[in-house]
Amino acid sequence: MKAFRGQPSIFSSRREEDKKAELLIKGLHLNFGGVIAVKDIDLNVHTGELMAIIGPNGAGKTSLLNCITGFYHPQKGQIIFNGRDITNLHTHELVSVGIGRTFQNIELFPGMTVLANMTLARHIHCHYSFLRSCLFSGAVKKEEIRHRQILEEIIDFLEMQPIRKKTVGSLPYGMMKRVELGRALALEPRLLILDEPFAGMNLEEKEDMVRFLLELNQTWGLTMILVEHDMSIVMSISQRIMVLNFGEKLGEGSPEEISNHPEVIKAYLGDVDTL
């Protein structure tokens, strides 16, 4: 396994209170007309935890993530983050309180470089006005240097130095997934939500992504919610798993508990040893 050449100081230098990411979901219900996407979901994610959400296609996994990240607003229930009710906040407001995400379908700008895509994520941390940016005062210059240092640390951490100036559209799909992770990290999230981050990757790319996520979670204490179909990865890196089926919670527990849960096996997992 490769050794890391650098770690993003935005995570390693955080105080414990800045890492706090307590998510509480109570009785969440979301429907689209007569179609129920999420039904009476309760979930509690603790600071420093790597929580996985699994289930068949159409089980409501992405709909649940979209509620947490403000793309959908549920008809019933509450979402509380660090003691604050965020149920009806909009996406940009949730980014400001410390929730970042990657997407199942890549949401990058293909005609822009890797560095430019990641730079866009720093907008919420810019503290100068448009006029001051035009004048490019000493304070603005100092802040811009700080933003660039953070981006370079993330690029080094994710081993993307060779592609930093390449346009995203020219990259392999698996590498685009890594860029999207880098952009999410540039937001400096307390809670990172990952929607199928391993989709479309070959074995080597998956191994690299596993290393990055484990380092961020286990060493730097970043809290994560992971939606993924690759059960070998889910079972090996998750601390706790929730299973959805037709929008309802089917089970919740450790990887061992879930792999032996009869209803989960019947609905989704099958023979875990063959996955």
C-alpha cells in the first residue's frame, strides 16, 4: 500500500470542537405524488463515524442524501445537525454549516482544469468584497495565498499533481471521481456525504480511494456518510451500516450484524461470501 506524501492541514490542525458532526434524523418522510421515496427514517450519525447506507436500486438512498443536503425538503420529520434544525435549509446554507458531498453523477465543469474546479469550492471561505478583490489589496492577496495553500495540500494528499492543470473532461472517469472528492474537501466539511464514490472505478482506483477515505476518517477524524453498492468495500471500511428497502429502514448495525441479518440477506445481500 502506498504511503501518503502529505495530509491536508485543514483537517489535521482542527480543534476537537471544529470536528463536531452530530447528525440526528427523526421520522423523515419524502414522497413524490403517490410514490414514497423515504418513509419514517430515524438515523443518528456520531462525530468521527463512517456510516454506510446500502440498499437495492430505488431503495431511497440518494433521496435521503438529497434531504440531508437540501436538494429535497421532506414532507415530515426533522434533520438536526450539531443541535440545529436544518430540515428546510437550502444547499448553500448547509455548505456553510459544514456539510459537503460528492455526487452519484459527476457534477464537475469538464472544460475547466482540476485546479479551477477545486478553486470554486473555496468561495464560501472568501471574506473580501468584489471591490477589494478588484483592487487586490494586501489582505486579499494574503487570503488568496491561504486558499491556494489549502488546495495544493489537497491535491498532494489525493496524489493529483500530474493532472492539476489538465481539463477535467480529458480525465478517466475514475480520476474525475477523485477530483470531485477533492472539491468536496476544499469546502472544509465537518460531515462529508459520498454518493457512490467508487462507481466506474477499476480495482487500483478503488484501492486508492479506500486509502484516502480511511486516512481522512481514522487519522483526521472526518465524519462520513457513504452510499455504495460494492459490498466488499462497505463491509471492510464502515463502522455502522443502515439498510434501506423501498424507502424504509430494513436494518441497522455493525457490518457483521448486517451481513447476518436474515431480512437484509433476503432483500439485498444474498450470499455475502460470493460478493
